[in-house]
Amino acid sequence: MFSVAGLGPDDEAVYAALMDGPATVPELARRTRLAAELVRVALDHLEEAGLVGRGAGHPERHTAAAPDVALEALILRQEEQLQRARLHAHQMAARHRRAHAGDDPASLVEVVTGRMAVLERFEQVQRAARHEIRAIDKPPYAAPSGNRNPVELDMLARGVRYRVIYDPRGLVEFHDLRTDLEQSTARGELARVLAATPTKLILADDRVGLIPLQAAPSSIESIVVVHPSALLEALGALFESLWDRALPLGSTTDAGTGAAGPTRDERRLLTLLTTGLPDEAIARQLGLSYRTFQRRLRRLLVRLDAETRFQAGVRAAHLGWIPPDGP
């Protein structure tokens, strides 16, 4: 409860105990089962924060301020301090850019080597984003299989938008539609798929970018970090160009279009058909045998009154069965 104010668990326990009414230090020690000295320290912290007052008389009794007023004022003070800190950071960043405007162009990029260092920088760049992450997702991966990108869910919850272009090879080798992709798109990720993407890429706002050091690496052991420059602008333009060409990988968790709409299994099948994955890979993503996959595909074609997959895609789009980006 007090994390924003920098107060600790003892402070919280004492404040909560005062919700039951004014109390002396010995009474608070009994209520909280804390040592009297710890209670006194907590009361000092709470009084400095404006959460507790001292009553007249002897022995001295302590009273809690109304939480709806005191805590709101405390949170507002913390938000003001955060805003000042953010403004100071922007001023320092601008000062740094002015001071280094004439530096060697090599300072606009840096090389990070080592798999763990790469993973740390990948997380750091995402957590620094305030508005949007743009990424091209393709093999190889520095993270082990099954540990896709837990940072993304945290950032989505904070309101940071994600736009991700998936290379079909990544869907075959690393991702699982029914677990990680459905989870991220349900939380708000905008996902598209495009064959033969040129490189892995991540862009945090327009402030920093990460690309592999090698053109076609067999593993991610080193990356280039690109700071604000013409190169970073070019990488942003590259992403937008590819995004326009890519096909939406719509959320499969949508409620559908009523009784006549697709089931979740049909939506999953349609989503995977748009990726251009081989039939065997689609069957694996759906957790089906190849024969069962073929039966479901034939049933879908019959239901859409289509003779080919192309016709099925056109009919599904016309009926609104293939959703646009995102949930």
C-alpha cells in the first residue's frame, strides 16, 4: 500500500492498526505484535507523511488521518516528485545530446556481446519505452524456448503499445499460437505476419533500436544498439514499410460474430492459414494430427461454401471472420 511513499511494512501495520481507533504505543505494540521501539519509529515515519497525528493528554495517543484524504494527498505528492524527476531526466538528456552533437558518429551506435548481455539490453530497452514498441520477430532467438517475452505483458498492462511482425519461421520454430500469441494479442498486441523478413528488429519509441550485428546469424550473441540518428529513422521507415505489407494475425480470442460466426477452433485455423505456414506446421500449432487437420480444413471449406483456400479466405474476410489487428 505504501510503496509509492517509500514507507515500509511496519509503517503499514501500525497505520492499519490505527484504523480501529486511537491508541498508545503499548496498545499499538499489542495490536501489531511489533516491538515498542519499532512502533515509535513507524509512528515517526507516518507523522512525517501526514498519515498520523498525536493527541493531547497522557499517555499520548496517536490517531490515523482519514485514508481517503491523507493517502490521496500522499500519492499526489509522489506523482509531483515523479514528474519533476522525469522533467529533470529530459533536461539532462537534452544537455547530453547538445554536448555530444559533434562527437564521432561511431558514438551513435554501440555493440553488445554475450547472450546474457543481449537479453538484459532487450529487457532494458522495452522497459524504457513510454509509448510504443515496434518489433520484427524472427529466428534465431537469444531467449530459451518457452520464455518468449514476459516483459511485454508488463508493458502492455502499463499502456505501451506493441506492434509485432512475425516471420513464419518463428511461428514454426518458437511460438505457440494457443499460449503465447493468444495471450499477447488478447492483452492488446497488434500482430502481423510477413514471409522473408529482412532482419530481427526492436524499436522503442523513436529513441533506441536493436538489430543483430550479423546479417544472418545462426545465434544471437551480439547486437547493435542504435541511438537517435538517421540510421534509427531508416530502421523506423523500414518497419513501417514492412508493416504495410504484412497480413494481420488477428486475435483468436474474439467472441466471434454471433451464432453464425466462427468457433474459436475455426478462428485459430483461419489465423494460421493466413500465415502461409505448411500444413504440417499448422497441425502442430493446433495440436492435431495431420489427418485430423485435413478433416477440419475440409469442414471449414464446406461451411464457407468454398472450393479452395483462397476462396475460403475471401469468404471469411467478407463475413468478418478474419478480424483486423488486435482484439
